[in-house]
Amino acid sequence: MGRAPCCDKSGLKKGPWTPEEDKILVDYIQSHGHGSWRSLPKLAGLLRCGKSCRLRWTNYLRPDIKRGPFTPEEQKSIIQLHAIVGNKWSTIAAQLPGRTDNEIKNFWNTHLKKRLLRMGLLHPDPSDSSPAAASRHMAQWEGARLEAEARLSRESLFAHSASAAAAAAVTNPAVSVPPLKPEPDFFLRIWNSEVGDSFRKTAASATGESSPESSFTRQSSAAAVKTEPPPAAREETESKSCVTGGGPPVVAGMDDSSGSNEVVDDVSEESYQLYLDFGSGDDDLGLFGGQVGAFSSIFSSDLNGETSLDTAFK
DNA sequence: AATAAGGTCAACCGCAAGCGA
DNA sequence: GTCGCTTGCGGTTGACCTTAT
């Protein structure tokens, strides 16, 4: 193919960066900005490839990099996001301020992946990117999204009736007004974020769907009504699957009020299994359990806007 | 104490998307 | 429309560190 090298390799240094090189790079970028990475090494006086400079800056020298071990919350986020978008490390990193894609990738490969594999929560070959797998994945997203919409719809009705009740209370103070529940929907937030966007693009290219969003929109309104169970049935379902406000079971021994970064390693295998295994856990999509109920349990929120996983971990 | 084995993580490599000429 | 360049991304490598024997 005769592909041109990324830079002139002759005389360029490779391998670990020295503190002196770091200082030169930081000083230059802080006073000039990085501009063109290709020309930066020459302008800054570094015997490095521009690509190497960019990597060093973005993965190590950037002032907003958060060093140190991953917090339990970050670990949970990584697991959740990886279940959604797969090995889209940059997408996952975008949801974790201060963390780099490289760092997350390393952490996944050296800690989380091994552990999930050992526990049978992850299949050894996660590279199933076939259209069939993409369609399955897409269907699960769709199901979860519909349930989220249904919940919003229900809450909208609830809010409407509550405001009507409030109005009634003005004229008749004897009427008690239930408190409104500001319950932001985590799934919809994710769906409308970069993560969802990335997923839609990936799924569209894998399935050949020209506009996955449009197909979702087409179905959503009617389906949202269809998927909405009667309030009584719904409450029963929620109370069965969730201990804390629509969240997953609170796992004994998962109390991590110490804030230890070693939580994933410290908890027992059984606890970790319970932590992750909200659904059947016996299909090929691991965390989502192949069940919309399980999925939405993960992403439903409590009164404080925390995800259920947060609740489970406290 | 020496050495092997395993784990971790910074850095490299190659591919592909984006963009301007 | 195409070509070439630049940048960003994900997979992989290898040096270094820790633990086990």
C-alpha cells in the first residue's frame, strides 16, 4: 500500500518519557497550545513523534487527569458503560471525567475483564459483532428505552394528577397532597448522551439500518403505552426485583462506606455476582441479563437521582 | 537470596474517519 | 469525486514490578 509513516522515524526517540521531556512538552503546550501535533515536536525541540507527544499529553500530562485507583463508582460506571457500548474506550472515558481511554482500557483488561470472566459474567469471545448480535443488542436497548419512556409517561400522568390535587388543596386545605418525585431517568440521559449516540451509530452500521433513531421514534409512542403494565402489577414487579426504590437487591456485605478503591477486589465473588446479576444472568449479554426489567432496574433512579447501583453499593 | 511466573501499565502500532485542497 | 494529510481510536507489546517457589 505504501502507507506513509506517521512521522519521520529517523533519529526519533522511543520508549519511556523522561521528566525533562515531560517538562518541555508541558511548557510548550501551556504557552502555545498543541496546535498541529505533527509539527509540535520540532517546534518544542523534542526528538519525539507527534503521535507520541499527543499520547503522552492526553494520557499522562494533561492537568485534568485524575490519577490514582478507580473509585467504586467509576468501576460501576465502566462495567455499565462497557455493557452498553463495548470496547468504545473513548466513549466510556468521556463519561468519566479525568480518566483516559488508555487507563480505562488497561483497568478493564487487567481487573474487570478477568474477574467477570472468572465469574462467568463475560463470555471469552466478546467480539461477536455479527448483525444478529447487533440486532439482539439493539432490541434490548429498544426494550429498555421503551420502558424508560413508559415510566416517564406514567410519572407525567402522576405529576399532572398531583398538580391537580395541589390545586384542589388550595380550595380545600383538608386534601393532602403527595410529594412530587423528581426522578430523572438515567437510561434516557445515557441514551441522549454521547454513549447512546455512539451506540446508535455502531448499531446502525452493523445492522444496515439507515436510521435507528427513526425506527425507535416510529414505534415509541404506541409501544410505550403497550408496555406499560397496570400500576398494581408494576409495583408488584418492582417490589420483587428491587429493595430500594426500583433498584437492584441490596447485597449483604456490600457496604463500602469506607470508600475503599479496592471494593471490587475486596467483595466476595458471591457478592460481586449478586451485584452484577440483576437479571437472569444466563444469556449472552451479561449485565443486561437479556431482560428489560433487569436492565431498567440497573438504570432506574431513586429520589436523590442516584442510580440503583449506587444505592446497592452503599 | 535467587529465580520464575504472573500482573500492571505506559507506550507503540496500524487502521480508519475526518477534513481540506 | 479523489487524494493526501492529520488525528483519534483500539489492540498489542514489552519493560518494570510484585508475588510465589
